[in-house]
Amino acid sequence: MGTPGKARVRRVVRAAAAIIVALACALIGAVTAHATDHVLGDEIKTSVLQYAHPIVDEDGNPVLGEYGNPLFSNFENMPVSTDENGKEYYDIDLFDHPDWLYRLHAEYTLRTKYLSAESRTVIYQLPKGFDVASGMALSGEVKSSDGKTTLGTYSIDAQNNTFVITFNDATVKANATSAVDGWLNIDMQIDEGFYSTGGEIDLPGSGVVVVVGKSYSIDVDKQHGNFDETARTLPYTVTIFSNYGTPGLVHFTDAVQNATIDFSTMSAMLTHADGTPETVGWCDADGKPLTVDEIGSGNSIDAYLPRLEAGETVTLTYTVKDPPISGNSVKIANDAHVSSTNAEGQTVSDEAKTEYWYDARTNIWKTAKVLTRTVVFAGKLSSTIGIRISKDGRSLIFPVTIRRANSAILN
């Protein structure tokens, strides 16, 4: 299937990442803020955004580490762009790079006497729009730059992306006469909500905003009903779903072998993200409305449906008829495709292939459904095809993996 969705590109994050505070790691569990806690704000002097991408082999498959986790490249500083008004920003492209990992390097200074015996806890709130990367250590000690001196401990409220540093007596005593300089390296991933909306993230201490471009997705699934031996018809239900929304109109094609599509049975129903249903019409590539009789002919459909917003589904139902009968057996195969493209050339696509057999002599029906999952890694495609064969209610799946070099970006 296409990506993301059934075969969507999945965001992968390292199982071992680190938060380094004052040249050390940091994180963990539920945290409750108290009136005596400090919240890092103006104390943040600089913030730099870095990125790392999954390491892939020559076939475009992710390279896995010792424990089966995807390996990432070394972190590099993200380039800073400037818009027409002179505003600097970091550009994060979720469409082309949905699986990148990010790191925030933030440096801070705690002024003299900032800490005290009663107020030694410092809290840092991760910028809204970033989440802590999966698999990070949950607790530990804050070490000095040479790794020999323990400055305190750290923890994180992962649900609220809040980091807590508790400095020990020795650090509090040192802060009584001099400032404390520290820094944090925080490994992050983009919050799931930004994949469907995009947006901006403020980065305290940087003077640079993070601009996140939204992603897109599309999925298609096709199921059949029971063959009517008397009427010689077979009903189909096609479900088109978009988790993040589509970049443009949805192009739908279906080619049926050994049967004719009965266009009078065609219906198209849109279900909004809130569950509200709505009947939708067809159109051509330019958005001109089409009647059902104009969306195809004979055994094929080639027309467009409205652009889908995040979480919306289109359900198509129609019947094919008059398949040729060889002896007492019927075989019907088809290949449904969906795709959507915008003016920038961002394209998502998916397909659903099915084959249907009916043997009237034994009243046995069998279905073979080809499930294709395509994942993009660094511009290369890796597809896995599974053949599901059902017979008398039993189902067997035979997986076959096909790898191919870069051809087109599916997302």
C-alpha cells in the first residue's frame, strides 16, 4: 500500500538517546512543580537545533542496531534560512523527512545565588510542538564536563515534556559565590499533531523560529461481498482514508478483469473526522463536476474525488456484473489505485489489488488479496508484498519482499 497509512512511512526513533545537562544525560517520570522550583526562561542564552536521519543500506532499508533499533547518523546543525522580511527560521519538512530525529542544544546560565538549599530544582519545558524522543533513559545523574563530579540528578515528565534538574549541596554552595553555566542536549521528535497541520515552534534563546511543513497521507482498501450466482453480480466496497489529509484532489482508478462495472449502483460517501457523513460527487482533474455515467465505462473507473482533510474517509460502493463463467467457475480480478498531488509536486498514493474465484459446483469461494506496503527511506523504496488467500473462511498469508531502487517518492 502507499505511504504513510497502510504503508505509511513510520517515524522511527532511536531506542537509546540522551539528554545531556551540563555535559551529562537527563530524564524521567512524573514530576510535580512546587512554588520553590525555578523555571528556565531568560536563563537560556542560546538554542541550536540539530538533526539526524536514519542510516539505510544500499537497498534503502534501515540499518538496525544490536537490539533491533534503527540507527541514526551523527547529529548536525540544521541550516538557518531567512525569509523575505529578514526573519530567520529552521525549516522542517515532514513530508520528505518524516522519520528524522532532532536535538535541541540549549545553553543556560544560573546567576549567583540563583540556587539555595530550599530552592535547588530547575525545570525546563520543551518547546510546544516537540516531544521527547522515544526510548530515552528515564533517570540519572548530572555530571560535570569531565564526568568526574556529580552535580545533581535529573528526571522528566514525559507526558508533559518537562525536564527537572535537582542540584546537590555542593553545586548549591558553589552557586552562592559564582554563576553556574550548563547546557542540555535533548533528543526530540515532532509532535504527531503537526503532521496534519504543520505550524511554527518557538525556540527560546535562539531568535529563530522553527517552521514545520505538514505531511500528507492516503490509504485504500477494497473488499467484496458475496457473489450472486443468479444475478451474476459481485458487490465491492472501497475505503479511502487519509490520516494527515491529502495534498490535492483524490484520483481514483479501478480496472476490473472479467466483469463489467454497473455504474448505476455507484455511491460515494464522505465521513468527516468528527463522524459526520456527507454524500460527495465526482469531478475531473480540474474540479469540473462529473455525473456517475462520466467517471468511466465498461470495466474501468478514472475520475477524481474531493481533497481529504486529516481524518476523513470516502467509502465507495458499487457492483460488477456479468463475469464469464468457465464451466461452473467465476474469476474476477481488479486493481484499485488512489493518488493525490499538489502544485509543489508532493504526491501520495496507494493501491489495493484483489482476485476472486467462485466455484458453483462446490459452493466454495476463494479470495487472494495482494497487500503492498511501501516505505521510503532516504529517497529509496522498500516494498513488501503479502498474498492473502482465503478458502472456506480460513486465511493464509505468504509474505514476499521486493526491494527496488529509487523511482518515485511515495508518501
